[in-house]
Amino acid sequence: MRIRRLALVAVFAFSLLSLVGMESPAPALAQTVPYNVASESYYRLNTDAGRITVSVHAEYQNAIGKELPTLPVYLMPGAENVVVKAGDEVLETKVTPGNEAAGLAGAAVATLPRPLKTNTRIVLDATYDVAPRTGGKIMTLEAGLIETAFIGQGPGSFVLVDVPKAGDNYFDPGCLLASSQPGDVKADGFERWVCGEVTVIGLNADDPDVIRRCAAMDDKCRQRTDIRVFSAYVQSVTDFSKSAKLEGDVVMPDGRTVHLALKYFKRDQAWADKQWAIAQKAFPMLETVFGWPYPNKTLVMRQSHHIERAGAAGVAFPTIGEVLLATDTGFDEEVTIHELAHSWAGFNLETKWLWEGLAEYGTKAIASDLGVRPVETGWSTRPYKNEPLSMWYHGSDIYDSEFWYGKAGAFWFAYETAIGGRANMTALLGRMDDEQSLLPLDAGWFMDQGEWVSGNNLDSLFVEWVYNPVTSKSLLADRRAAHDLVKALQARGTSLGLSGMPSDIYDNLLAWVFDPVAGQVAKANKVLDSYAEVLALSTEAGLGTPDGVSQSWGKKRVADTAIVVEEQRQAILAILSATKDLESAADDSVARQKLAEAREKYSAGDYAGAKAAAAGGLTAAYNEVAAGKMIAIAREKQQSFSPNFFGRIGMFFTNPAGDLAKAEAAYAAGDGTKALELSRGAYDSWDGATQRGIQRLAMGAGIMCMLTFLVWFVLRRLSEPTVVTRKAGQGHHLEEAGERRSSWRDWENTP
């Protein structure tokens, strides 16, 4: 594999001794490491035999003002057959064996061919083996099972691990399947994984771009934050009786099933059994608390020995349905519930205090039912207990994580009380996935939704817990003024049978854009004035109260609802006008049927259809009168019709007498529209017969002229003389008989 080395990674602030040990030294003992290094440590796992072979390629740069006579290569505990080279030269080394029980890496301190001068570089290559061993603190290597951490060379390292492709292999976060698989690795039945900086890879597992770059060994993914050299935990199993996985389907509150799985290191079986038991019970209960369905079909929990080094007891990746759990935290069950709660409270929320606080809320809401006693953080006893939650990672110099977690979780219980209790809380949390375009949700969303669910003013709650009371004062005052206007508008709308608010007002309130709200509310009140008039008009007309406006009011803009109100008014006026004009129409007439249809459409909220049907009733009545007159005119025309030569030709392919008979039948049936159409057609057939005849004869004459011209043109082309082409230099000659072309003149003379 081609290793890209864009830059060596500098190492500062820790002593050489700290690189060897698992624990970081106290700041007072810190010294500068005298070199920079970029390295690749290659591990080949022979899982069937429980053995590992290792090779290290490291490039060092002297980073101090004096020469370095020796450099270390860090080794796995139990390293055997250690060889260190500079090019082809085998170097003299002093091997310090690692101590797994004490959590110490081994080291091979190599004497360089010549001391390394300041800012110069040297490449060292090392190889060694690790034999089977069991019962260790960090390493288990036995036939069919390897569970171990690996040794890199500190910051600047990549650890590359070849595992049997046919095995059951699980890597801690921070390791990815390498995008480039060397031919010899594939040919030997292995696959290569690349492990780098866990805070880049493991904590960005749901970022496709980061995963793509790190799988391709981008230098930004090299280990750099954690000074310790132990990294890249793996479990590789080829003896499947030693596999460590718990899985099964969990029935959710709505009857769906979600497939849960827990992958762990077999030596931690007792820990895994406890977490599995708590997860199976907690997961459906959390869905009940949050009030909306878990969005994935599976959830995989993975034990991690690495994330606690990044300061995490657990990490959740809600978008891909994965949870990482540390071991022996002292409150493992609480961690498991908390990380599962992130399946609902994760990156769908804008800031850390929101998602961590809601995960804490979900955990504590069900903890007692599960027999779990959450750890008390004592946040309220801190001298900085009034630090606003919005300041967490946004300007605060308080780095007490127990304080922030404790206060964020406590806030949501205070919030629950302020909005009227658990039922309202679940109803509100159930809205979190309703509008995907609003994600991630911010604190303002919860303040707004809490007030709308409960009708209570939450200003004091959010000033006390969330916002800086000084800097937020003006904005919250503008918000309150806007919300009070909208609340009065909603109350008036409710009195008219309307719920919710127009969408353009809603959008501005959610975006905390308050300047336009007063004008929007004024326009909305004018719409309600018009609607009140329309309702009165509708009642007077005996038309009831359809839901056209109510369907628009809470979903569309103010202007859209204004259009619906005006359409309703126009429909009422059309129906009233048609009712008055059709008073004398027969009850079973088409006009009356159209009027009844208009009323039905109005009741259904189809105002345009109602207006059209009412107009159709008037048209039907008009057509009925007009049809009677037209039939009489057509009958009179029939009696006086005496066609001439042209008229007889014009009457070809027509049947006005039949059309008139059909018109009379339609008229008798009350279909004035059809009767008018047929009788007018019959009259036109008789009245326009002569004109049609002349037109038809003219068209026939035109066609004959065209045919005559075409015949003349063809005969003319056939009568053109033959043109004989002669070559240059030839004189006149007579055509031979066989070359003579015939023409139309001698067709009849052909023997």
C-alpha cells in the first residue's frame, strides 16, 4: 500500500515515558518529546493459531537542538524476534518488554548508524512476532480467538490490521475497512483495516466524507490527540463457539419490531449480559416517552474500550442506528439507557445541551421502572449553578461536564411541569419528527411548542435556565409582543370555528423573525372580518358552514385564506341569484338539479364548483326558453324549404329532420341545452343548404383542375427529347437503333 506522508506530526507536552505507559503524566512532569514521527504499524492476525506478526515503518525527524543517538520503536507486550533496521542495516537495540498487567507498551530503543542531527530525518523498519497468551488485561491470543489492543507509535500513527476475511471481526471505532486492499492481502484471504485518530473517525461515523477520506488514509486521520500508543481494539474469531454477540427482536409500542444487537468482547460476558437485559426493556419504554417511532429497523450496540479515552462513557450515532458503550464506568446501566435515548434525542437537535439534556430526561423518566438509580451530579450545589444552558460550549468558561449534564437533564423536568405534565410533554416530543425541514430543532422551537401545547407563558422558565437574562431581554420582549398578538388572533379565530394560525405567521414565529408579525396579524384580522360577514351571509341563505376556510386557515398563508373567503362569498351570491331567478322553474328541471348540485358543492367546500353549478342552472333555464323558440323557427324553416340545384347538393350527408325530432324529444324531457343545440343545427342545415352546395361544387371543380394539371405535367415530362452526351473530341454520329428512346407519340405504333 502506498502511504501518503504529507507532513510529520509534531509531538509536544508529554514525556517519553508517557508514550510507553497507558496513563498520561501529570502536567508538572511534562517534557517535550525530542522528535516528530509519522508511522504505519502493520499487523497480520493468524487467528486460527492465535498469533500475530508485526512490521513497523516509521519516519522520524529530530525536533530539538541537539543530536539524537537513539530512537524508540514501541512494541506489543510479549514481542519476540525483534529486528530494527535502517535501510538494509540491522541496528543494535535494547528491548524493554511490555507489561500488560501494568498497561505498559514495550520498546526497542535502536542505536542509530550515526546520531540524527537537528531537522534531519531517518526511516526505521522493525519486525517482530506475538505468541499466544491468555488471561491478560489487554491481550487474549488463543487458537480461534484474538482480542487485543494494538500498539502504534503515538501521534502521527496509522495502525493497519489484516484480519481473516472468513472470520467474525469487530473493530473499535477509529478503524475502517481500507479503501485500497493490496493484492497480497486479498490473495491470502485477509482484509485490511486502517485505524487512526478515534476523535476524527469514531466520533464522525455518520459523516460520509470523513469516512471516505480516513478509509483512504488521509493524513488528517492519523492518531494525533491521544499521546498513548495503545489503540485499535479488535476481536477476531474463527472458532465461532467463542463469538460474543447478543441479538433479538424487540416489540415496540406500536407493534413494530426492531432488531437489537450487542457486540462485545467475550471476556466481558457478565457486563454484556447486564447491558443486554436493560436495553431490551428500556428501548420500547423510551419510544413511549418520546412519543414518535424509532426511525430505523435495527440498532447495534458495540462495546468499546477506546471511547473512554476520548472522554466518553458512551457515544450514539442515531442516523445509522449504532451505539458505543464503555465498560466499568461505575454506572453502566445508566449509560446504556442514556445512549439508547439518543436514538430520539440526537443530531435532530441543534446544540449539545438539548440532546444531552433530553437523553438525561429520557433516562431518568424510566430509570425507576427499570430498577436503575441514576448518579446524582450535585449540579445545583455548584457556585456557578446559574450559568445559562445556552452557554455550554458557546462562550462559557465552565468545563464541569457533571454540572452541564445535571442541569440540562433537570431543566426538562422543570419544563415538563411548566407545560402541564407528562401527557403534554409526550405530545410535544411527539412533534419532533413532524417537520423534517426544521431540523435540527433549537431551543426556540421548544419554547414555542411548549407555549402552544399548554397555553402557558414560558418566558421566566427560559430566562432562569437557558438564556442570558441581560442579552436576551430585548429579543424575548419582541417575541412576547408578537406571540401575544398571535394569541389574540387565534382566540378570535377559535370563536369563528378556526384553529391554528396561517402558515406565514407560523413560519416567522418559528424563525424568531418578529418584525413582520404585527402587519401579518392586521391582515389576518381583516380576513376574519370578511369571514364573519360570509358566515352571516351563508346562514341567511340557509347554506350552513362548510370547512373550506377552516382547512386553509391553519395550513396556508393569510393571502391564500383571503382568496378562499372571497370564493365562498362569490359562491353564496351566485347561489342566491340563481335561486331567485329559478323560482318559477319546475322542481324536476335541469336548472333545479344544477342549483341543488351547487348547494352540495358549497357544503363540501368546493366554492368554484358551486359557483359554476349555479351558473349552469341559470344557463339551463335560459336554454330551455331559447330551445322552444328555436324549435318553432326550425319547424317553420322546414315547411318553407324548397331546394334548388345547389341546395340539393348542399343537403347531401345531412338529416335536419332527424335532428329536429331529437330536439323536440330533448325539449320534452326538459333538456333545454341539448334541444337548443339540435334545433339550431337543423335550422342551419336547411338555411345554409344552397351555400354549402356552391362550396362543394367549387371544391370539386378545384380538385378537377388540379388533376388536369397533374396529367398535363406528367405527359409533358414524358415527351421531352433525348439528350445524347458525347465525349470530348468526338464528332457527329447517328444513334444506333438500340439506343433510340421511345416517346408517347409512338406507343400505338409499337409492333
